Amino acid sequence: MNAPERATEIKAAIAATIAFMTALWGWVGWAIIIWLGCVVLDYLAGTAAAQKAGEWSSSIARAGLWHKLGEIFAALVAALCDVALTVILKGTGIEIGLDVGPLITPVVLMWYIITELGSIVENAGKLGAPVPAWLKRLLKQYKNSIDQQHGGGDEPETVTGEPVEQEVGKHEKVSVKE
């Protein structure tokens, strides 16, 4: 077998795998993969920027990992809300005139993807890369648009009304009440 035939077989295998995964997960599955890729890239870019600045700290890196784990839990809650909504509407026979599918998860994923991309761009700048101002503005406007249309953002809120601890500086924490 020559190289062009082998390359064609590899491309066909990749296309078949992507088609299978799309049939299995749909477009939301690809959004999840993009988001998780952004999470990893942001962590790596943040680590590199901190190391370049001589500010890398294992405790701050650990806090970043906990933050990423929190994002995963929030995305799982969104997915569970979509599942619950689908089960309730289809199980009770309630018709709302819509084909119920993922409603909450895509919005949450897009918010996190845009947030992660903004952080990656910020870290790229800290690493010395020239970052176009229009790209920073675009990401900020898109995130603000999602927040305005769907409500949300970085506000420290809890369902229970308990105060939330947030890191303010490198080692400082503050309790925030709703």
C-alpha cells in the first residue's frame, strides 16, 4: 500500500469516527468536547503565564483545579435540568409546542466556552503574545450578550442563601452574602 492510499484510509477512518460520534452525541456532545478542550487549554495557559511571571504557586494551581471542577459540576447540573425537563414533559404528556431537547446545557456551555476563551486570550497576552483588541472586545460582548439574554454571570450566589467564600487576591478570601 502506498502513502496516498494509506492517507485516504486514515482520513476515511477519522471521518467515520466523527460521523459516529455526532450521531451518538449530537451537536451538544461536540460543544462539551470544545468546552473541555478550552478548560484544559486555559489551565495550561494560566500555568505557563504564572511560571513566566515567577508567580506559580501549587496552592493557586490547586484552587484553579477546584474552580474547573466546579465548572464541571455546574455543567452537569444544567444537563440534569434538561433531562428532568424532558422526562417530566414527555412523561406527563404535557405539550408545549416544542420538541424538547437540550435547552439549558447549550447556554451554560456557551457561557463557559466564552469565559474560558477570554481567559486564554488574557493569558496569551501575559505570555507576551500580541492579542487583537477587537478579539478581547468580541469575547466580552458575546459573554455580556449571553448574560443579558439568559441572566447570569460571575455573581456569587447560592440556592440556600448561605454566604459564599470567594478568593479576592492571591491568599485573601471574603464572605459574600446575597
